[in-house]
Amino acid sequence: MKKFFIIAIYFFTFVSFICAKNERADLNTSVISETLSKDANAIIRNNEIFFEYISPERGILTEKMEITILNEKGKEHGNFSYPGDKYRTLSDFSGAVYDSQGNLIRKLKKSEIVSSEWSQYLASGDVHYFMNIDPVMYPYTVVYEYAVEYKNGILTFPAFAPQSSPDIAVIKSKYELRVPENTEIDIKVFNAEKLQKAKNEKSIDFYIAEINNRAAIQEETLMPDQSNYIPLILARPVKFIYDKVPGQITDWNSLGSWQYNLWKDRDLLDEPTKQKIKDLTAGTTSDREKIKILYDYLGENTHYQNISLGIGGYQPMLASEVCRIGFGDCKGLTNYLHAMLKVIGIKSNITTIKSSESSKSIFTDYANFTQLNHVILQVPLPDDTLWLESTNTEIPFGFVHNEIAGHHALVLSEKESKICTLPDYPDSLSIDKNVSNISVSADGKATGKTTNFSFAKVYDDFCYIAKEKYSDQLDKMRSMIKLPNADVFGISMKETKSSLPCLAVDMSWNSSMYGTKTGTRLFLPANPLRSGEYNLKKKERKFDIEILDGFRDVDSLHLTIPENFVVEAMPAPVNIKSPFGDFSSSIVAKENNLLIVQNLNISRGYWKASVYPDLLAFFEKVNSTYKGKIIIKPKE
Amino acid sequence: MKRFIFPFFFLFFLPLVIFSQNFSLKFGSVTEDELNMKAYEKDTSAAAVVLYDIGNTYYIYSSDFQVVTENSRKIKILKQEGTKYADVELIYSASDNNSEYINKLEAYTYNLENGKIVKSKVEKNYIFDEKSNKTYHRIKFTFPNVKAGSILEFKYKRTSGRYFDIPDKIMQEDIPIRYISYEILIPEYFIYNIESRGYENIKAKNEIQRQTFTIISNVKGYTVSCSSNKSTYSMTDVPALKDEAYVWNLDDYRSAVRFELNGTKFPNSDYKPYTNTWADIEKLLKENSEFLTNTKKSTSLDEAIKINKTGSNDKDNIQTIFSLIKGKVKWNNEYSLFENEPREAIKKGTGNNAQINSILISTLMKAGYNAYPVLISQRSSGKLPYSYPSIDRLSTFIVGVDGFDGKAYYLDGSSDYGGVNMMPVDLLVERGYIIDDTKTEKWVDLTNLANNREIYIVTGKLDKDGVMKATLNHYLSNEDAFYFKKDFKESKDSAEFIENFETKHDIKISNVNLKGMDMLSADVENTMEFTKNYELAGDYIYINPFIFRDITSNPFTSSERKLPIEFAYPYVYNYTATIQIPENYTISEMPSAVRIVLNDKQGSCLYNIAQNGNSILVNYRFNLKQTIFPHTDYTAIQGFWGQAATKNNEMIVLRKN
């Protein structure tokens, strides 16, 4: 009888966990506070993440989610999605959808889950699980619970990041990590309280964290990186086994050392290849020139493709194999370049780096595998250090490209891996410059010649145009002229691929109506090549301001107006300075020749939200000056 | 006239005779000219060119018919950017019934190194099979040792159990093709409708060939001999297809040959039509949709039937029914041709447009109206074939209703922001097919169902500081109203919507009143009070009287165009402003009135401006009357828009006395 009773308890507890109730009065949406749901498109009512770490080769994740979708924009947050792979498989799933009163609309079954191996790479081992839930009426609540089995390769514990999108508010979200007693783990907490540690009788250590009542975040232009305000907990075991390779990582040095060992002795090339490399570089005694020859050789004979299966995600393909098949990913291609340099006695170091457009730094006090996502090659020379990108040798030799310049990197070594920062370019070097000669006739028609120069970072963003089809180049240059009627009919490009690269584009153009004509007057644009920067909102600012990279927009236009015309009105000179940069505009008229010079300099930096009104005022003046008009009319 | 007969062996040699240089169409044979080639002379900017693509489709029989396609392809990489063509993926379906498989895949890279031809093979362990979802798999591989100058050649064989479904043969890509040929041998048992698409000329040839199959029936095997039709399609120097703005669906213009099964006639059986007439399509639909059978069982909304018909307006009645049904079943963003289980949709509270439409038709019929499906292919799905009825190309249907007033009204379940004759533009196609026995005219043009218009009436007073205080009465009708309501609903909140409006027109709004924003309304009324700042320059104030501009810049900037120009819908944009100028100012200069037309009757732009006492009166009317224009009209369209854009930007000069 007792046995039956115990089984019955188990059964009912189990069933109540898995079976959806017909009514969940607690999910009624009218109880959600206004302040919390303001700005939110979805709100997490309750979220619990449990990770049970049993051994380096076994773990179980269970997550329970109850999320209310408030409107159409939040629809995607109601969908279930889990990125698995060959070491992590979805083992259980159940769920339900409730209406705004908490009445059951329908149940969600494991059989409805779609799994896909789709990947943009050649082969990846990814298995993506998802289920899309169609909304009936807003608001509605999606509830689900699922379990994932981790088998092998537990390099990091599941992260705690309940506010996965800024438009999600959180009422309650709990994180619990269970590890065998005294397991060493490394934790970092952002924008949340520290984890509480507890022990229990069964020799298990518990780490618990909880966040409550977090409002959604309204995104603002030029916000700092999200690690500044989104709650996040990263945790990982210090000792692990990945695809049969054990490791123990306490800091960046030990992580570098582990990776270094995966790369060791994989850089051997066969004799004919070695001879070829020696032959290719025989014509010069300069090390720098030899490196450039091999850098170009790499680009001409290989292409990028990614095969990351198992340890192949961290260990490079053998250099001899990359040489043989002619393709590889960033690890394989870097390994091959490193091997080639080794043949001619040039030492180079494998460097892992964070390649990202939104942030340059990593957490120097917290080492893990997710922060560094790319591999490049450091080549220290007596006067200089080269940082070579093996996946794209079109990048000018010696130029550090935008996705890595100024970024944190880990140079791998057997015992002394160090975090360093790559060189960056001062804002004053990233120039976008226009030099124009324009001639307007009395009927409003104009002909012009413009040369556009892009330097350094501006070059890196724009150089793609040199490889486009001619008709696409024409279209792109035409879009730079902000006139309703204009034709670009001749383009020539000159690319200087030095360590401070530049692209110069000459274009000849004309316009059947340069500006507008009213009666005898002509309203000419002061600068038809600029339309202003940044769409800044006039609201009160909450977040600090961060400009990652500054730049300079430099324009000089020689404008010739018809002989019998005179300037009636033109914009006054402007000279403004702000913490973010400065701007000047001057128009000088000498008979029928006008010289318009406008310079905008923006500096990188970080400022408190309180200076936002200054930022707004600065750009309002810049944008309206660019829109200025010069009015000319015939002499009386 | 004596017919010129082409001997068979000439057909074999003819392709080689076309090229002055030495190119090989034989798999595994790479010539020096091919390896030395530095550019494709007809398009020197091409990063890669397909040297040949040769395909061959035929039927085999083993326990059932199967379709086999063999394809071989040779690509020349001309520039570094072209190396992306080294990545190949072959999609095949592996669902339980009628699955496909790909085999006999061979791929090689050829490079010229120190005068020698070096051949590299794609190895088996570098060929991957990805299960993309329950139905589709992708075979993925990349060629080794690819660089500028490499020749990549591969071939494979695809066998499919779907013998009634021959995929389209695409004959134009985003890189140029030097030579493409496709041969298809179809036994007389299968009758296909075949249609070519695209601007480039596809050479077609047909001939009859005999084929034999061994067919097992009731344990007995016997050989049948049949007459098969061999069609060969070929093209040389096919230019790359470039996407342009204002095109509903680029694939409508891509050179291709399309096949659709018309019917089958097997030995000792009757002819079994699939869909060779619209009556057949109708029959097939009836088998899969309960509303077409119009029985008591078809799902309808009871309360909607009880509306009062006598003495009230058709349009109102129809809309009331529509609104009730939309209230019960929310559209789930999906379109469908077949409406399985509309009852499920009512239970779930959400459904695709076909389910909502079927409930709508049944309910309208029960309420005494003649309602029927109008079959279409959405704009985004491509245009229906012209030469034959096609069920494969249909993507969905909308609802047509005949009012007692004799007018026809159209609706669709996906319309969240409009009632009658207002729906997403994707459904406003030129040809919809009506399934209704009472109608003799079966085709209907849905591109111009209602008068789409946007009217701005501004009354403003300008002061000597260049600040104008004004009121706006803004009216939108039909499609314009639809999209205004949609933008509003999709904005985060009304504050964001207003802010976007302010930024777009550079005004500051102090008061807003919106009317007619409910789903069914075809007329939206937006009343606003706002101010606008103008630049002062000494004694002058310069104002652009166009506060709410229609055309700020000319979107047609390309120098030439190959594809037609397809607009969303015909519309009228009307702008009227009365601006009172400050007391001690006079009008120094004013823009001139103008009348521009597009090709006489397809569009017009009228601009009138006059002084009346101390006010300026502006009246602007832009009318686009046609939706689709051939590419030969591009220059006229470019000029028309350019002139209109100029007028939208012209200034009035006021001078202090």
C-alpha cells in the first residue's frame, strides 16, 4: 500500500509537471504591472534554468519558461528554439499556450518540434531545434519545459541571459547550477547579484542566482555594448574533457596553453612544398617582402570554407592537408601560412581574437571559449609587428582591418599566452574626402567632376566597390549625389594597397537640374554630396553614449556660377566645437567662383547620458548646414 | 519552298562550330584556351562564367516510373571574387513517398601550373549530406585548389520517384552562361504543358524517338514500345540576370523552361487528365475544399447569416460578415491554396487565408449572396502561365462576391487593415481565375479595384520669424488607407508613429486626431496641428510650399533598364495648400505652373500656384494610372519622375518690403 502511495505521488508530481493545466489563473495578464510592461513586447513571468553537471562527459539542462507575448512585435519571443549539436540533444519537451485570462488554448507536443541540420558552412554538426507558435490574440502566454542531454564537450555551462532581447521584460528568472561537491568553477556576473552558494546533504554544491522585475530596454543610437546593462552570468568548469582532449583552465594563460597544444606539430609541410616556398621567396633578402610573397600566394591558391566537427572546432586542419586541398577555415588557413613562414625561418604566433563590429574588448579577468571567435597570425619583426588575416588576403598587407583593429587578442604560447591589444588607427586618419569642381549654367544645368577618397577605416568599408560590375559602380556613385536628376557617366578607380590604404574614385557627372529654379533665381545646394549623420531622437536619454570609432568627412567644392549671375544669399560660416568633435563650414564667393569647404571631425569616446542634449544640438547644426542653399540670381 | 532538313550528325557537331576558340563540351576534357581564358569577352566584368551546362532528363521503369536527370557543368573562375562559385549545394527531397536520390557525383578542379594541367578531385570525405529539415537534404561540397583561372567541372545523376513532376529548367543565372542545353525525352504516356519564360531567345527543337520499357503487371512482365518526344532547348552567350527595383518577382523574367503535367495515358488505360483545363482544376479543388461543394456541412458562422439584407447596403452587409469572421479567426501570416479543416481554424482561433476565405464564402452563400473563389498566383510567387491552366503555379485564392447592385466585391482573409476591395498588394495581380459556373468571363484584373488616393489640405500662416503655424486635413482611401493603418499598428506606439511622421516631413506636431482607423474603414482621416520652421536669410524667407512631399527624389537613377517596371498600385496624390505670408512681405518669385504627362494617358502631374491677396495657393495632383510598364518606357518614366521631383523641391521667395 505504501509502495503504491509513493508511486502515486511520483506519478502525480510527474504528471503535473508535464501535463498542462486547463487553467492557469496565475498567468492572467491583467496582473502585470504597467511600469514593467511599458516598452516591452514580451514579458517573462517565470523562468527557471537548472543545469546538473554530473561529470565532464555528462550533464542535464532543464529549462522552464513562461512568457507572455504582449503584441505583434514580440511574436518571435514566443517561439521555442534550442541550438544543439552532436554533443547536446533535446530529450524532452512539453508545453501549452494560454490566453489573456489564463485559459488553455492548446497544448504543445514534442512531436511538433522541427529539427534541422541546416548550416551556412560546409559541415558543422549543428542541430537546431525549433517550434513556431502562431499567435491567436494578443496578449497570450507560452509555457514550455524542456530537457537537453549534454554528452561530452562541456566547455561551458549554459549561460544565464534571460533578457535575450532588449524588448523583453522579466518578472522572475532563476538560475541554478548543481555540481559535484568541490568542483572548481569559474563564474562572472554582469548587472545582477552574485550567485549564492549552498551545499546539500547529497554532496552537491548549488549555485543560485535570481533576477526580478527588470523592465525592457529602449534602444538608443550610439549605446554602449550590451554587457554594460543586460543581466548575464557566465560559468564554466575549470577542468573539462572535449572530444577526448582533457584540459584545465583558470585564466587566459592556461586557455592559451590548452589551445597551443592542439596546434602543436600540425605545421609540417612536405619536401616539394618546402622547396617551392624557398624558390618563391628566393628573389629578396627582406623578411617583410618574403612574408608578403607568401601572403599573396596563400590568397591566390586557397579559398575559405568551414568544416567544424568535434575538436575540429578548436584544432586546425593539418597544414599539409590545407596545402593539398586548397581550402580551409580561419584556423586551417592561418596554420598553413604559419607553416610556410616556418620553412623560411620566420617565427609567427597563432593569435585568437574577438572579431566583432560592436565591441573591441573581452573580459580580461574572465577566460572562456566564447569570447574569442577568430584566428589570425602575429608576425613580430624587428621594427614592427604584422597582424595577418589569412581568410582575406585582399586586405592590404600591413593594414589591420576594421574587425580586428584595436581589439583584444590572445597570442598563443606553450606557457606564456598573453592578452594584448592590436594597434588601432587614430580617428584623424579615417577620412572620407570629396573634391569637386562643378559648373552651373543659367538654365540650372550643371556638370561636375568629383574625386572621392577613402582612407584607412573608411577604405575598409568602401573598397568592395572596386570589385563590383561597372554598372553597379555607376549606380553606387550616383547614389552619393543627393539630387533628383543626375547622371554619372565616367568612373575610374585607383586603389593604393599600402599599410595605410586609400581608394580614389573619379567620377564625371551632370545634372539637368542642379538644385531648383524659381523664376529667375536658382537655389543651389551648398553640398550635394552629404546628407547628414545619425538619426538621433529628441527624447530624454537613459544610456551613456559610446562612439567606437571616429572619422573625418572633408569636402571642398569649387562652384562656378554663370557670368551674369550674382549671389543673393548664402549660408553663414559655421564653426562649432563639442566633446564629440567639431564642425566647420565656410563659403567664399569671388565674382562667379565660390569655394565651399566643410569639415566634420568626430572623435571616439564614452560620455555620460547627461551630455546628450549637446550631442543632439551638435548634429542638428551639422545636418542643417549640409542642407544649406546658395541662392543666385541674374545681375540687375 | 523546300524545307531544309538537318542531318542528325550536324546536330552533334553544331555547338562546337559556334565558338572560334577551342572549347570542349566533353566531360573531363579541358582545353588550353579554356585554361588561358582571362575574361569573358561579352561581359568583361564577370567574375566567373559557366562554360557549359548540359542536362538530360529521361524516364526509366523499375517497379514504377522514375525520372532521371543527368547534369554536367563546367565553370571558369575569372577573378578572385568568383571563387565563391566553388561552393556547390544540391537539394533533394527525401520524404517517404516519392523520394529522390543523387549519385554518380564527380567533381574536379583544373589548374594550369607551369604549363602543365593539374587535376584535383573532390574527395568523398569532403562531400557532406545535410538534413535541412524533414523533407529536404542538401549535398554540399567545395572544389579544392580554386583560384582565378581555375576550371571547375562536375556531373551527377538525380533519380526521382516523382515522375509526374519535372522541375523547371533555369537557363539564366547571376553569372553569364556561354552555352546551355537541356534535352528531355518524354514518353507518350505523359503529356506535358511546356512554356518558356524570359527575354533571351531559347532555341527549341523537337523530334520523335522510340523507347521501350519492361513493365511488370500482375507478376507478368512485358515489353512496351512507345513513341517519345525529345525536346532540346539551347542557348549561347546568356547574359547574367540582374535584379532591379520595381519588379514584383525577378524569376518572372529569368530565362527558363517550365513543365507541368497535363495528363497521362498508359497502355490499356483511359486518358487521365491532371489539370488540362480549368474545369479539371476546379474539380481537384472541390475534392479538397468543402466550401466549393456548398453542402450543409460546410463551415459557416451562424450569427453572421442573420444580418438584415433588405434595405441595407451590400457593401456594409458583406463587410459585417467579414468582420465577424475575422473576429473569430485571426490570420496566421500564411497563405494557402487548399483550405484543410476550416472548423479547426475556428477552434484554434487562428488560420491561414484559405481557411478564413472558405468560412467567408460559405457564410456569404448562406446569407444569400453569390460568393466564389478567385484563384491567383501572388505577385511574389510569379505570374501564371499564359498558355495553359496550371494548378502548380496557383498559390492561393481570394473571395469574390456579387452584390445585389450588380457590382463585384473582393476580399481576402489576410486583410487585417481593410474590408472590401482592400488587401495586401501581393494579391493584386493582373489575372485571377473565377470559379463560378454562372460567369462567362472567367478572368478578372485585380490591379485596380478601388480608387487609391491620398489628399493633403494645408492651411497655414507664416510669421516674420519664419515660423508657420498650420493645420493639416489628411485623407487616405483604399490601399493608401490600408498601409497607413498598417504602419500605425506596427509602430511601437502612437508616439513613435507621430515621431516618424514629424521626422519625415520636418514638422513639429502639437495635436493629432485620427478617424477611420478600424479594420473595415476604407477612408482614414488624419487631422493635425503643426508648426514648421523656415530659414531666414536677411530680407528674404525661402519656403518650399510642399510641406508633405510626394516625390522627394528620383528613384530611377540607373542609366538603362532591361526589366519591366511594376508599381504597387495606381494612385492619386493630391496636395492643396493655402499659405498666408507675413504682413510686410511680398512674393518675389514663385515656381511656375506645369503639366507633365507620362506617355499621354498613363500618368499625369499638374501643378498650379497662384497668389490670392496675401496668400499663396498651391495645387498639385499626381496621378499614376497604370501599374505595369514595359522596359521600353523606362526613359519616359525616368524623365517623368525627375520632372515631378524637381517640382516637389522648388522654392517660393518672399522679400521684406
